[in-house]
Amino acid sequence: MSPVPPDPPASSSSSSSSSSTVTQAAQAVPEPDSSLGAPLSGRGKFLGAMFLMATSAIGPGFITQTVTFTDSMKAAFAFAIAVSIVFDVAIQLNVWRVIGVSGRRAQDLANSVLPGAGYALSALDVLGGLVFNIGNIAGTSLGLNAIFGLDVRIGAAVSAAVAIAIFLVRRAGLAMDRAVVLLGVVMIALTTFVAIKTRPPLGEALRQTVSPDTASFLVITTLIGGTVGGYIVYAGAHRLVDNGIKGERYVPQITRSSITGVVITGVMRVLLFLAILGVVSRGARLDALNPAADAFQQALGEAGKVVFGIIMWSAAVTSVVGASYTSTSFLKVMGPWVTRYERWVVCGFIVVSTSVFLVAATTPVKLLVFAGAFNGLILPFGLGILLWIAARRRDLMGGYRYPVWLIVIGTIAWVVTIYLGWNSLTGITALFA
């Protein structure tokens, strides 16, 4: 996946010609646009980006959401998962390509199209990211409580310290990329184990993937909002910018990486769905207060509680990393000082999120609902701007001719996100009524 080096010079007879060629070759590879840019080349830069996007989506809400819908819809939930993955691919293909080819973050592109739009997008993303990060911190505390029986306050503080440590090491960008990849693999491996143990009705799940007994458009849009809503949709793409990825020549790698990132998220969703389906298909009733933990405990006994804790903690702490990093990337619209002190800004973001959770002493339900509503508003706003750039502003993409088919599927997905936005406005109204 490494970029193709420039052609060698026609003649190497003179030292000045050789020196010029070396200079051109050095300039061919963009420098990282971040103090957290990973010192990697080729495949490593894309691997970290795709796992950052995937693990940002797989958080405490993702787990609870999947368990709840599996419990209520049983095997028919497979159809909603399949359809949501198709829409997620359409959205991420466009977001990654526009940002990757232009080499500019979403807020900077938005300001180029409509002055002030980038500041509005940044405000929405940072606010939504902060509130969701409080929920992510809560998730880490639940995970450590399940594993070690730690008080939720202590668990939250320990988890925040781990996340901060990732950003304070010397090669923080590399540490972040490796952490999200490792924990992502751990989540998938453990969930696969549970899915095998519970022996779900695979034939029924496959049948209902294409011919469901029941289907819910609301459930589908909820899944879309949960996996590509808010800051999540920009996590991987902004990581590419910070790693110096820019230009048309990277399109094949950008395309493969964006699809793979969605597939990783989809695989985790499917495995978790099958694991829970194996439990509820036998008539088991899940505890309404903590259905995910109860499902794992019913599947594996007391060991299930520990397995749930590891999966929950891994999902939550990687989401803390993703939310903090991506939200800070939006703060860069405020000036170059954010890039200069990036790792400290990220750490401050984690500290603020943790402090709010510790003061609240409980999962801030209203804040999470509010953040979920914001996710629905951010997605159509930002995606609409990026699609406009793809269709009408080739100057912002180095003259790149954007594929019409990609604009078409992106527009269809954008219409669905407008529906999401409408539901979000309804949710905000109900929340503060």
C-alpha cells in the first residue's frame, strides 16, 4: 500500500541532478499533519485509521443497543444489521475519499464552502464528543467493576489514567494506533468465543437476513447513527490527514480502508448479535437494568461476568481514545496552537470528561440522550457539505474527478440521515419539554 515512488531521472551523471531527484522523492510523501502523526509508512497508516474508526463506533452504547434489539427482535434483527452496514459503507466511502483526497479535515473543507460552517460543525462535534465521552468513561467503570469489583469512581479514574498514558508516551500516535488494534482484536476474539458457546440458530439468522419476519426503519436508522454518527464518521478520515495522506494516488488504499473499517464494526455487531441470540432464542429473559452483562452471565456462568467486563472495558476505553482524539482534531480550527499542544489538549479532554462523570456519580442519562440527538444532527450537516464538495468543488480536491456513482449512493444515504436528523430534533424537544 506504499505510495509509488517517482520515476527515476533520465540521467544521473551529475550530482545536482541526483540531489534534485532525492528532493522530489522526499516531497512526494506528505508530512504528518499532527503531533500525533504515526511514524509509519504505507499499510500501517491505514490500519490504525480503520481500527480507530471501528473502535470509536464500538462503545458502551453499541453493546447495549445490539443486545437490546436482539432481545426484542430476535433473529429478525439480522436484516437491520445488514441494511445498516450497506448504508455505513456508502457514507464512509464518501467521507474518507473527500477528506483523504483533499488532505483537509472536515471543518476546514466546510469553512471553504461556507464561511463559518466549519466552526459550527466543530462546535457540534466537540460538544457531542464530550458528552458521549462521559458515557464512555462510565462504560470503562462498569467494565472494571465486572472484572475486579472496583468502585465505579475508582474504575473511571484508572481507565482515564490508562487513556491519558497512551497519549503521553514518546510515540503517542503509534501507541494509539497499536492500542486500538490490539483491543479491537481482543473484543472480536472474546465475542467470537461467546457466540460459539451459545450456539445460536445460524440458519434462522441467515434466512431472516434476507427475508425478515419483521423490519423496523427506525431500528436501521438508529444503528446507522450509532456507527457513523457525530464525531465517529470523521475519526478514521481525520487520522489519515494527521498521517500525511493526501491526493488521488491514495484512492485505492482509502477505498479499501474505509470499507474494511465498516466491515470490522459490522463483524463485531454480527458476532455480538449471534452471541446474544444464542441466549434469548432459548427463551431466556434478560435483566432490563443491565441486559448485556446478564446475557453473558447466562451464557458462561460467573466467567461470563468477567468476559463481559473485558469486552465492555475494551470497547469503552478505545471509544474514549477515539472520541478524545477526534474531538481535538475539530478543535484545530481554533488555530495552530492546538496542533502544537495536541496531546495535552487530548488529555485535558479526557480529564474534563472523567471529572464530570465523577461529579455526577452515575451514568448521565440525559446527557447521553442529548448527545445521541446531536449525532443525528451532525451527520446530515457534515455529509451534505462533503457531497457538495465532491460534486461541485473539484478545486478543493486537486482537480480530482469524483465518481458519479459514489455521489449517487452518498446522496441516497444522506437522505436517510436527514430522517435521522428529524428524529433527533424530536428527541431534543421531548428531552427538554
